[in-house]
Amino acid sequence: MKLKSALLGAAAVMALAPAAFAERGSDGEVKILYYQAVSGLNAYTSSGTKDIEAGSLVLEPLAGFNEKGELFPRLVESIPTVENGGVAADLTSITWKLLPGLMWSDGTPVTSEDVKFTWEYCTHPEGGCAQGAKYEGVSAVETPDPQTVVVKFAAPKPYPYQPFTGGTAPILQKAQFEQCLGAAAAGCAEPNSKPIGTGPFVVTDFKVNDVVVYAANPNYRDPAKPAFATVTLKGGGDAQAAASAVMETGEFDYAWNTQINPDLQAQMAGGGKGVFINAFGTLVERIEVNLTDPSADLPEGERSTVKHPHPILSDVNVRKALSMAIDRQALVDIGYGAAGRPTCNVVPAPAVYASDNTACLTQDMEGAKALLEAAGWTDSDGDGVRDKDGKKFAILYQSTVNPVRQDFQALIKGWWTELGVEVELKSIDPGVFFGGDAGSPDTFQKFYADVEMYANNFDGTDPEPYMTQYLCSKIPGPDNQWQGENVNRFCDPAYDAMLAELSSTAEPEKRYELVKKLNDMVTKDGHASIALVDRGRLSAHANSLGGVVLNTWDSELWNASDWFRVK
């Protein structure tokens, strides 16, 4: 019991300090720029960060994570622990108590039935929920009364705070979404674009892949908040234009993910209109390797599926060679400066979970060439491109439209070309790439390419739900509307077994070691995910915008209710 108490009592119960607002909506409009345009506002139908964060202004979880990674109550009275009786002594259940008088933005009461429905919605077998990892191991959600939610686990859950916490696991209104269960989820355009929520704002207008307009929620639980009457969240452009819109022109108050090189940052900061803000968390720029064949010669519905292993990249030594050829420090220098650190891990933080996996930090071009030679890939005709059994080593490398990513693509293409690989580059609009449209050939989940590069992270401080993305059961495909998190199509029964062990392990030191091993299985051992840069989040806000606290553990807009205009 002492160990359990030490572990579970670590969840911090805290309240956000109230801002001294005169009245709700007194500060007019705040303008936010996400250069990756928003496609939807429902985190369960899109795993794109821009959709999750835009939705977080409206939809909220039971509890969130603050800028220190500490859990704090949003829609509940307190954080349950073993000590306060909210977590069962045998770790098989957690009980949440909703705030009294809590209302949806339409004025109807929030009840435990809404919470239960959210679980049913995300775990529906035909739904293809993008955040299914948050509800792994949940056997039932009980509602003994309108204010009480009891989450039951199929086995003891040492970390019971995965379901209904953080920006990726918000509560949906049952009345609005009950016709959107299963296969109907993705097609529920109105609820997905104008959800009824509990957050500080409500959607008044939404032009898909363009702009979202919000107004202050008249039923928000704090009568003095939010300070802003309206929010305009615009999408489009690129990171440089987004940064300039705050730092140079002053057109916007806040710009998300201002991913520009260090020289440009310094130049823009000299304008005196705003500030760049940066913080490290779990965000890692990586190259994901497709272990299945994306060939357009295959029938639709079979491309990039486990029916067809990749003809080149199924060989782990080939994947390792591609990783060894990359100079990660050069990528940091050109793309991020002090806002980036080279890494070999998909879990770089918290530090106790970070593997000592460092071999990839030193570029080894000759070693990479030797690996390919040993694997049978030689340049038999002297054209500079390796071949084997009559097949050229040619790959399609896709990413999103972004100046830093295009710089990365160019550098990596150069190294891979030196290695003897023919590389075709493809850049996709980020609104499409991260949009989650099952009908689009260009989503990162569908992965109609050989390798793809983007950044990924997890909310909160426990990586267990994040590591479920590599489970065999999480592979996207036509049967789940291409919404599975395992974009690599990586499948290893040993990995699945180790994750199950993690799920049932309470001892902190043992959990740390298991996460490190899981990380290594997909990185230095499997090379299915080629980590590149441990990215600090870099955004910008106007000097006239107060209350901004950058948070790498939850939605970046996590405390928008506390924002105000500096007078």
C-alpha cells in the first residue's frame, strides 16, 4: 500500500489562479493563427494537433495537465487518489465527481451519462477512434448518480488517469453525438464542426480548412471568464508567415508552432511587437517508416496494408542504414537552434523514461553503406542507385508544407542519395495530411508513401497510452476508416506482451525500464520510427496579449480562458 500511495498520490490537485477580469467578454477579439488549417473540432475523429487544440477551446476533459505536467481538475471537484478514496486500493477503478451545476454551452446539465457515452463513442468497434489509446484497459464506465463516474479496469491499473484526461480525451455531449456512433462518426459534420461543449468558447462559424470563429460561452462555469468576447482562429500559410503575422505585422495576437530557423527568429524578435515562447516536452520530429507496400499497382484497399509487406523497408538493416546516414545535429542547427536537441528516442521525456539510446547521434555514412552492401543492395550498373534482384532502391519521402521540413527533406535526400538511394520528395498541405479524411490518399494514417516525416508527442507525463500506438491492433486500414495510430504497420507480439506488462506494473522503477525497452524496440532495435529532433514547442504572442502560459503536456490553448488584453 505504501508504494501504491507514493505513486498515485503524486497526482497534483491544484486550481488555476483566477485572473482579475472585470467581466466576461470585456476585452473584445483575440486573433490566433494556426498555419495548419483546422479540419474538424472533434479529437476522436482526427489525431491532428491543430484539430485537437482548436477543439479544446470548446470541448474539455475531466482533468487536464498544467505547464508542469501536473494533473488538475477541470470538470470535477478533485483528482482521485488512493489516499482520498477515489482510486480503489486494488487499482481496478477510479471514481470522478463532477462539479455541481456544470452546464453545457446550450444550458443543459452535464451528467455522468455524457462521460459514459464518450467512452462508448470512442470504443465502438466500427468507429476507428483516433484516441483509442486513452481507453485501453477500460472494462466499463458506471454512473451510480448524475454526478458520479466510476471507471472500471479489466486489470489493476497503476496509472488510472488515462481516460478522460488531457486535450485528446474530451467529454462529448450525448444528446448531440448519440447518432454518431460507430461508422457514422466521421460523417457527423455538424457535431464534429460545431460541438456543444463546456469550454470557455462556443463555435459561431466554421469554414473547414480556413477559419473558426468562436464567442464566449454564456454558460461557462466561471462568470468572469473568458476575458475575450470572440476568438478568430485562422488557418493557412506557413510557419514563417505565421511568426511574421505576430512578430512583425501585428495582424495576429498568437501564432502556433512558429517553426522557423534561428536567424529568422532573431530578426523578427527585433521588431518589438511580440515574443517567442519555447518549452521542451515530448514533441519529437521523426521519420516513420512504412513496413507495408504503398505501391499504386496494388488494388485500392490493399495499398499500405499488412497484406503486402514492403519490398525494401521490411529489412531492419535497410531501415538502420537510412537512420545511420542522417546527421541529426546538422538538422538541429539549420532548423531549430536552441529550440531543438538531437535525439534517437520517440520518448525523450520525462527524463526517468528516456532511454540511453544515443548511437544514432553520430552520423555513420560508411557504416550505413556497409549495411546495405551486406543486405545485397549494390550498384550493379553504376548509375549511382543501388539495386537488388532487378529492383532499384527508390523511395517516396513525404512530409507537410513547412520551410524547416523542406530544409530537412533536402538535407536527408542528399545523405540518402550519397548512400545510393533514389529519393522522391512530396510535400502535402498540413490541413490534408493531418485532416483524418478517410477518403483522402494524402493523410499520414493512410501513408501512401515509403517514409513520412512529422512531429508527434503525448499529453500528460505517463507514456503508457502513447506507446500503445505501436500495438498490432492499432494498425490503420480500411476496416477502421484509416484511424489507427500505428502508421508504421509495426507488429511484434513481444512488444504487445511488454506493453501488457507495463499496464499491470505499479513499481515506478520497473515502469521506467519497460518504457525504455519499448522505445528501443521501435527505434534502435526495430528502426520503424527514426527519431530526429527533440523539439521544443515554439510559438509567438503579441506583447498586448497577457496570461499566456506555454504548455507542452496538454493543448497549447489549455488556459485560453485566462488570456486577457494588456491595457
